[in-house]
Amino acid sequence: MKPTLSVITVVYNNVRDIGITLQSVTGQTYDAIEYIVVDGASTDGTLVVIERYSNHIRRFVSEPDKGIYDAMNKGLKLATGDYVIFMNSGDEFYDNNTVEKVFATADDADIYYGETEMINDARQSLGQRRHTAPKTFTWRGFKYGMSISHQAIYIRRSLVEPYNPAYQLSADIDWIITAAKKARKIIRVDGYVAKYLVGGMSKAEHKQSLLERFDIMKRHYGLLPTVFNHFIIAFNLGWYWLKNRRTND
């Protein structure tokens, strides 16, 4: 039997992009999809767009929430599929047959993952993420940064826990590491499996995100290894920007 995939989309006042995500999910050739949409009580026309796809949505919630991870936890509570993935507003599966491709193998893995393409507001490709998806992945794989985006990772539902409300910007890192610790078999899918819409972030939010990431890594990997790994992260980041600046010049 085909495994059932619970696809969860979280949205709030994003009438510009929600249709792209809805079309991407409902246009999948894989037919064992349970689609769940969680809206934060949008007022900008988002609900009108969602209504057009109501026949393809299994569960729908529209109510105020306490932030993105609170909304994502609502989606998890509604999910009944064998696997879960988050495809939030503005993001897409890479192709219409992406889910079919992921489950084409009979490996029965606990986690499947692949590469992510970044796109801008004009839906133009920005290329591959700076952190490329590794050939092999374990729970220790995030010690140098988030190498797999949540749009590109399929996790067995029995392994997932709610997102930690203590983190407002980086709970997805903690969520993936926690699930990966329980996984016995993790499979990499070749090529791109998702398109991630790059969003802006204020300096204040960026600082908070970095502090949250450090705390998450400290909890999972220990304080001293995390401090050491951040020197490597800083070096890799500096080398990346230097190399790309030379390329652009």
C-alpha cells in the first residue's frame, strides 16, 4: 500500500502567494495525500483563494494563532498520514511528480529528504541553498547549519513531536533534529524536491534567530562543541560570500 502523506500549509494574509502553494500541492500526481491548511484568520482575500481548492483540502482551520509554530502545531494535531511535510504559503514542490518520486522507492525509510531551490518574490530561481543537502544525514547533521529545509524533508509522523513554543524563529531546526534522533533509516532523494520562497528578516529578528539556533545546538550537541562549530560556521560563511563576490565581480 502507498504511504499517506499529510501535507500541511500554514498561511496568514498572503493572498499573493497562497494560490501557488495550493496549486502545487493539489497538482501532485501522487494520490495518497491528506491536505491540511491552517489559516491565521486572514482578512486580505487569502480565504477566497483557499475556497477555490476546498474540494482538495481534507482539513481546514481559520482562526487566530500565537505565531507560525503554533499554527504548524495545529496542523500536526490534525494530521493522520504516515508521513508529514510542511509546504507553507509561497513554497512549492519542485515538480508535479515530486511526491511520486520520493515514494517511488520501496525502502520504507523513516525520513526522506532532498535538495531545495531558492526563489524570489518574482518566482525567479536564486539557485541552490548555501547549505546543500548532504549525501547522508543523521541528527548530528545540523551542527554546521540547517542543511535541509523543512520543505524538503518527509518525516514519519510517529517520530514527530510538537514544535517547541520556546523558539519563535528556529523551532524547525529543533523539530528536525529531535525526529532524526529517533530515525533508524534516512534516505536522500536525488535532485531538487522543493522550492523555497526567500523572505526578508529584520536585523532584530535575525539576531533572535541566531540566539535560538545557538541554544538549540547547545542542547543537542553540547556547549563546547557548539562554540567550536560556530567558528567553522563563521569561516564557511565568510568563504561563501568571498567566493560569490569574486564570481559576481
